Amino acid sequence: MGQIIRFGVSLDSDLLVKFDHLCKEKNYTTRSEAIRDLIRNALVGRDWAEGKEELAGTVSLVYDHHHSELAQRLTEIQHEAHDLIVSVLHVHLDHHNCLEVLVLKGDARRIKELADRLISTRGVKHGNLGLTTTGQDLV
Ligand code: NI
């Protein structure tokens, strides 16, 4: 971890008002912490765009387990990429609907491919890929 550096930022007063409102909405106690998170988000976004080899993400899937062979298909796809999957949480939301959350770690492109395959599987009602980081290159 490096030393803490203070620097000045010049910006339009209207933009600062909007930024301060945003900080309040997001519950930031200081502008500095909000700016640090914006920078981290930009860096993680760049890692994903550049296809970094060691990233982390989550995939959530909502589906009806009564749907013909869907659960079996989703399991098959996961087995084909088992090396990316750190953990899977399965919650029975009600009599019909299941929520599955996969925690993934590995190559950005492979994580996106796996997410696309799972989310586009016929019968999946809603799917989402959450892009994050292993945290190793961030302070
Ligand atoms: Ni279930």
C-alpha cells in the first residue's frame, strides 16, 4: 500500500452539487471515499474489458425447476466449467422457483461465456452476471 496523497479536483459547481447528492444517496460520509470507489470501479471495469485472467464474479439465475430438463441442463453446463466455479448456492424460493447463485473465479472471457450459456438457457426467467475482482490489485 502506498502513502496517502491529497490532490485538488476542479469541476463545475453544478456537477459538484450532483456529486454531493449522489454521495448522500449512496451513504458516503466523505467525497474522498466516493471518489476512491469510483476509481476502483473504473479499474475493475477495465480489467473486465481487457479480459484479465484472474477475476471474480457471481451469476444469479431464477428458474422454475418443473421446467422440462432445465435443472439437469444447468448442472451439465456447470460441470463443463467446474474449474471456474468456487461455490454454488441454491435456494428454493417457493414451490416452483429456484434461485441459484454461482461464485466464479478465473479468466474473464470464460466467466462471461459461462454466464451467457447459463442465462440464455431456455426456461431461465432471469439471470445476472455480477462483475467484480479478486481484490489482489486494489487497495
Ligand atoms: Ni430449488
